[in-house]
Amino acid sequence: MKKIGVVLTSLLLVAGLVTGCGSTAPTTTPAPTSGSGTEQSADVKAIKDRGVLKVGVKVDVPKFGYKDPKTGKIEGFEIDLANVIAKKIGIEKVEPAAVTAKTRGPLLDSGDVDLVIATFTVTEDRKKSYNFSDAYFTDGVRLLVKKSAGFTSLKDLNGKKIGVAQSATSKKAIEEQAAKVGAKVSFLEFATYPEIKAALDSGRVDCFSVDGSILFGYLDDSTVILADSFSPQDYGVASKLGKDGLAKLVNVTIAELKKSGELDKMIQKWGLK
């Protein structure tokens, strides 16, 4: 009987230990989050730790990104958007870097900028090289000409020379539309928009073509923007391939701005709508 009692006592002790172990709840560690409340990725964390978001912006496009020659300050709709994205990351400082249509891609490739917010049109071909956000603004290619020339449409530019920006989508869009209306045009490419406007003023080109909202910044008493508008251009925020966490955060930010109506308010603030 003593042996049986010992065995029973041992079994009860083992059962108690097993029950005690089974009642211990597993400990879970919450996933780290950024200051914005979204899941943090290594690429976003690196920017937050640095304390500054480096953004490629235009400095020659009034209302989008323009450097005031008097103050040296860069202002515009796209600058405001960069500031909102920085706050979403959890930082206050944005370091703008001047880009052109030709340099914005290489600056992303080299890592000199984290994002490009510079009237960068989203195309299927460009998506092979960069991450693009959903569109934050949509425009169309238009034509700025001298009033004295008497042009009324693209068809009137048959045999004429059109000034466009290097590496921009405007040239292809015009070529396709010109073929549809039976006009043969030639092109001169320039690094900056002020150079194209100067070429139009001096007579080196007969037309300055780019997205309409950009052209409105160069409209003056001697010029007119024709009614033609073609090839819708969706502007997206570009980031380097592989920086998927950053691309996701940007897209979430734009979606939130659209849903809240803040994006429309930003567009209206700069007279773009």
C-alpha cells in the first residue's frame, strides 16, 4: 500500500507541473511602428533615423516647384506634398534637390534623393525602373505659341519646330497626335523650361509644349495656350525599386489625402484647379 501511495503522489505532482506549464500565456511582441502609425520598414526607418527626407523637386515650374529668385525659397504644391509625406514618416525636415526631366531618374538611382516629386509622369516603361505612387495630379499636354503667329491648333504647326524638355513624355505625345491630324513637326530639346520659353520668345522654336498646368506658369501677354489638350499625364511620386516600404507609405499618404479632401485643398491653394 505504501508503494501505491508513493506512485499516486508522484503522478499528482507531475500532473500539477504539466497543468502549471500549460496555463502560462505566450508572450507576444507588438510589431514596431513608425511615427505615422503604419508598419515600419527598414527603408522608412533609415530615413526617420537620419531625420531628413531628401526629395527631388522642380525649381522652374511655378505653382508646383519654383525657386523664388528674391528669397531663394522653393515653394509649390509638390513641396507641400513632400512635407506631408515627411510628417507621415515622423520627421519635420525636407531637403529639396533641384531636378530636371533628365536628372530626376539618375538622382534616384544614385540614392542622392529618397523620392522624386517633380511633375513625373507615370508610364508603363518608367514603372520598370522605379516605384510609382498612385496619381496625385492629372494633366494633359498642351501648346504655348505666340499670339502674333496666328496658330489655332496643332494642325497649324505643320512644318514648324516645337520646343520640349529633355527626357519628357511630351515629344512622343505630340508625335502621335501630329500623325493623327496630318501635321509634320520637328523638335528642339532643352534642359529647362525657362530655356524653352526663351527659345519661343527669340523665334528659335514656334511652340513650347509641356503639360498645361506647367505652361500656365509661363503664359504672358505675348503668348496664348491653344485649346488642344491630349495624352493625359498622371503625376506620381517616384522612389527607387526595392524601397517598397517607402513606396507603400507614400501611397497610403496620398490615399488618405484624397479621402479627406486635403489633396483637393492643396491643389486649389496653388490655383491648379
